[in-house]
Amino acid sequence: MQMQLKGDYFDGRFYHPPLSSAQEKILKRCPADLTQTLWEAGIYHDHIEQVIDSAVKGFEVWRKFSFEERIGYLKKYQEAVRARKDEIAMALALEVGKPLWEAKTEAAALDSKVSVTISDSYDRIKQETIKDVMPKIDGHVVYKPLGPSLVIGPFNFPCHLANGQILAALLAGNSVIFKPSEKTIYSAQLMIECFAQAGFPSGVINFINGAGHTSSKLTSDKRIKGIFFTGSRGVGLKILENTHKDLNKLVALELGGKNSTILHHDTNISHALPELLRSCFLTTGQRCTSTSMILVHRKIEQEFINQFKAVTEKIRVGHPTLSNPEAFMGPLIDEHAQKLYFDFCQFGKDEGAEEIIAPRKLDVGYEGYYVSPSIHYAKNPQLDGKFIQEEIFGPNCFFIPYDDIEEAIKIANSTQYGLAASVFTRTPEIYQLCLRDIESGLINLNRSTVGATARLPFGGLKNSGNHHPAAVSMIDHCVSTVASLETLDDTSSKLADVVGLKE
């Protein structure tokens, strides 16, 4: 697949100066085949100011459009991504390393997300009227767009996650600057090409490539009114440091997870096995909602671990587009991710965890960042250790046995994160207890921690976010709320009724 970068997009067109004039350069090799160079990107710092200027001008135009007009443009974009979904899927597979079958689900989600945003999010920001909120006075709640908004995307879902944030921001009347992960520029560019094809007015959609310097400049600029970031806790904290004194900004963060699945003694094991397999190892464990800790009741501990080990060993790891039959897992995103994976597994051993399946590099016939899934067992876990406290972002899970549900909940709550949790049980009271006491933004019953729906809020507690959940509620953070009192009788006020005036 030829990946031709077109540069940054602002003022309604792409700008691609010669690479020789770039302040930074990024060379991208396919994580599944390091002999294949996908693209070389130039980063142009002088574009930052131009992109912000473009978004400011675009906002002044776009905020005046009616909802019906905005929806019309979103539907044109929907047609464009639907027509290019196969091209987008192939780009995702090669840039990220996720198997093509999985990349196709992400590409298809771009289309469906438009429909969900219009059908489920739109009603949340329509003007509300309260008749006779006071005598002869009507009350109104009006939702106004924030202003030029910045979306900073992740590498693991470079299109899907940013797409949801961009669509909500646009429907609310904001202009958007999208800065994708520097690891997945081409996939993101294809999505921007679809917005351009839809004919949005100049400056409404903007796109800039870059790394830390670019993000820092954008987030600190006073003209940016909304910042929506998906990524690591460390980068999220840097964004807060950059913005905490600017009260004009709304900052919504989707950060990491150290997610738990509780397997109670009445778990239907045949149902839980495939759910947990997907939960732990989909996207090579590179999901913020991937299950990391498996809290298993001692009554089913040995039976479940034995069966889970057996099915894990059946996982096919291979090239995302060339494996035949298709692989379940592709490579990790890059060498840094591969190193972190092995480092964290070593932390587990150092902190007393037993290896059930050891992590190892794999030779699948292509030179890439291929690793095996790994499983650990921690009979006496070190709850304040790195292995439990830090997000691995790789295909690892570890089992911890428990005797009663309160103990399991305590362990689940011991991490610094609070994004996703699952409980497998046939006892409603056990689930209700977990729903009440687990500190997590997503809590599922008899379902994996991965694969959330766009029709419900998506966000975490503690270090997993800052209480601005995405998905259906994303649009709530794209507007400011204005209250208005409307007096129906403009003859009712009289000077004689004012207390304290001289005669």
C-alpha cells in the first residue's frame, strides 16, 4: 500500500513543504515488517500559528450554522468514510499492527459513529425551555460552543477515538484542530481527507502533525478553548500543567487503566473464557480497557487457570494483513512498547509473581515487534508494586486468588486507575455489590472490559480521567451552558415598586 503524506491541513487545504525545510522528521516503519518503510513525515513548527488562526476564523463561521446545516455536513462525511472504509482499514492494520479483521471494525465504526452522534448526542445540547419558571417568566437553557478545540489522538485507535470527539465538537458548533499520534499519521490523514471531501467551510476542520513540541504549543495557546486528549497518564498530567491557570479552557482527559475482572465461584467458565481472552489480548493488549488483573475465586482457581492457559496457547500471532489463516494478534506498535512489555513482566517476577506463560519474542516470518501473550500468578500480590500499579499496554494478565467478594473488590480498588472492571457471576447480589463499591467508570456483568458502546458514557475515575467521560456524553464537554430568563410582560415593572428611592 502506498502511503503518501499530504502534510498539514488548514485554511481548507493541505500544505506540504519540502522535507528539507522541516524542523523535525519522523520515519515510520511497519511494525509488522521492519523492512517496509511506510512514510517519512516532516514537522513544521511555523504551521502551528497558522493552524490556530485557521481554526479561529473557521469557528466564527461554523458557530452560526444551524444544527440542521451541521448535520448535513456530518452526513456528507459519513458517506465519504463509508466509501473509503477498506482503504482506512488497510492503513490501520499496517500502521498500528492490528489484524485486518480488527482494523475493519474500527474503520466501520467511523460510519456508525456519525449516526449515533446525531441520534443520541444531539438531544443533549438542544435548547430547553421551562414555561413559567417564575411568574410570567419563561426560562431557557442554551448551549453554546466553546470555541476552537484541540483533539489529540492515540495510536491504538487513531481514527475511532478521535472521530467520536471530532464529531461531537463539530455538531456543537466548534471548529477543530486534530493532532494525531506521530505513530499513526497516515490513518488519521485519510479520515481528514474524508472531512475535506465533505466540503466543510474553510477553517472548521484542521490537521497538524507533530510530537511533544507541537502539543505543548497548541495546548498552551489562549485561543484554544477545548482540549480533548486520549493517551497516557504522564502526557495527561503535562497537559494539565500547561493549562491549569487558563480558566477559559475545558480539558477532558481519557487516560490509562489497570483493569480488573472478577471471576466468582458461580462463573460460567465456558462463557467467561472467550470473553476474557478478548479482554486481555485484543489489539495485543494495547487497549486502555484491556483486563490486566484477574481476580479468581479459590473454588474455581485451578480449573479456570488451566483452561485459560490452554486457550491462550492457541492464540495465533502473525502479520496483520498477510497471515493465512488470519492472526488473532499482530505486533506491538514499536520497539519502545516491546521493551516496556518485557520490563513490566520482569517487575512481576521481581515482585513475587509466578510465570504461567512467559513472555517471549516471536519469529513469524517477518521482522517485527511480535511477542507472545503472557500470564502470571500472584498468590500474595504486592499491591503497591509496579506490576499492579502501572499500566503495561501489552498482552499480559495475572491471576490473583480470593476467598470473598469484599477481598476481590479491595484488590480491584488498590490500583491508581479506575477505568474498566468486569464481574462474572450468576448472583445478582454479587454484581450489585461490585457495582456499588468498585471504583471504576465502566463496570460490566458477564462481559469483558473491552468493547464499550458509543451510546453510553465512557470514562474513568482516579488516574484514568478527569470526570469528563466521552462517547455519548462527549458532547456535554463541547459546550458552555447559558441560562436565560425571558419576561413575557414588558409593562409589569414600575419605578414605584423600587424600594429606597427618594421622592
